[in-house]
Amino acid sequence: MPGESASAIRALRIVAYVLLAKSGVIRQQSRAEKMATDLTLNKTSYNFLPSNFLPAKPRSHGLTEIRGPYYYPVTQTYLDELLSDWGEFVDGVKFAGGAFSLMPEERLRGLIETAHKHNVYVSTGGYIEKVLSSSNGNRAVIQKYLETCKNMGFDVLEISSGFLSIPTDDWADLVEMTAKAGLKPKPEVGIQWGAGGDASVAELESAGTRDPKWLIDRAKTFLEAGAYMIMIESEGITENVRSWRTDVISSVTSALPKDKIMRAFPNSLFEAADPEVFAYHIQNQGATANLFVDHSQIVQLACLRKGIWGTGSTFGKIVTIGEGESGGSNRIPSA
């Protein structure tokens, strides 16, 4: 059939680009990867309809990191099916807490390899806190944990301290140790003491919060120490609070590089556990904000980023500027 022949040719072209890149025939591997990604996106039948222009994978902004196994099991089969459909809109998978430490080795490796197959990085959760508290900060135990994570195939190691009091210099030392172990350090910082345990509003209010400057100063220190990304803890800001601390969000986004923070924040990544929260970040930071969401929210966030759907406050209001004559389109930018 003509359609089948076209699909086969497209698949062969993608494989050829990747093989040429790996062999060094194509000098810029990222260029080949982007071209391959561009080709795979042509599978949609609705390219004729305009939608927002977004960066191609691998990207530094517009990141979407999703929660893997924790509140719900995420099996290898489920993850493979999920990323086969929506992998273009997913950059990373994170194992919340220490869930990965309970899985049989071959099953854990299978999950990680599945993510890598779809060009998705894999991150630990904040399990380093358990490692630190149970070993009293024993450097040999910490090093063993880092090496094991690297050997299992993890790409990113989250370094959180929501439950612990750690001197800033020691925290920065952990960032350096992580980088030396071949992992990308992703410190998580926030204003809420006791964050990470999904405590009640009353419990968190009694624990108290820190000044936003405390968060910003430490984030800058960790970036200088080699952190590739800063995760911003949402508790105390948009999660488990009576009213959102939008002043904290403004302070963080004004003081830190956009591509270094992730919203849970970009190089921050913001944690955005609810649709209302990630819609707020998209409204205020744009379609390319770095966000951490649950795996069940991928489609809703993708539609919002692309500007094809939303709520009364976002429908038709989220836009980007494209490249070339076509401007914004459903096409991922080619190299």
C-alpha cells in the first residue's frame, strides 16, 4: 500500500539519521536527533491546523517531568504505551520518594530502559534524605548510593532536604559528589519546613516557612556548585496553603535563570501538582515554563502548552512565536 510504503521510508530515514549521528558521519548529533524528531511528528493528521511552536527534544526549556511510581503503580508496559503516544511532550520521569528502592533490579532496569528508548531522562526522588538520616551522613554510604543509582541507569539525582537541616556547604558538597559520580544533580529547595510529606495545612503552618531570599541564595550556591537544574518545592507556595504565595514565585523567577528552575519550577523546575497550578505558571511564565506534574496530567498540560485547548481563563490566550516563514505551527523546529 502507498501509505505503508511512505511510513516505511520515513522510519528508515529516522534510523539512518540516528546511525549516522552515532557513527560521527554527522558532526552535530543534536542536529540529527532533531531531524529525526521532526520526522516522527509528521504522523499527526492535523498539521494543517496551527498550534504553538515549542522547542524540540532534547530541550532546556519547556521541560515536562512526570511522576512515575508512587501514588499509583507505573509498570513498564504502561510507561511504554504512555510514551509511545505522548513521549514528544515528556522530557523526564521521576520516581517519587524511594519507590525505586523496593523494585526488583531487572524490573527497575526495564522501566529506566523504556524511558531512555523514548528519549526521556530518569530522575530519583528525594530519597537522599533517607540515606542521609539513616547513615548519619556517612560519606561511604552516600557514595555507594550514588554509584548504585548510576549503575542502574538513572540520569538525574534529586537532592532534597525538606525534612532535614543540612548546612549549605554540605548541601553544595552533595551537589559536587553527585556530579563526580556521573549523575546530574537536581537540588530541591523551598520555603516550607517539613515539605515533601504531604502534610496538612495546619501542620505546615505550625512548622513555619523561610524567607524567599533563603531559597534564592541557596539555589544560586547550588548552581555554582554544578547543579544542572533547581527543583522548586510547591508546598508552602501553591500546595497545602490557604492562599498561594505568588510573591515567592515572582521572586524566584526574577532572581534565577529561567532554564535552571523547574516548577514543581525552569533551570528551575516548578512543582505543579494541580491543573490550576500549572495553568498559573503557563499564564505567567509562558508555554515554555519547566514543570513537574503527575503522569495523569500530561495530555492536559500538552494541550495548554500547544495552545489548542484550555479553560475560560486560558483558551486562545497561550501563544508562542515560531521560526521561519510558517511562524507558529504544529511542527517541531528542524535543525
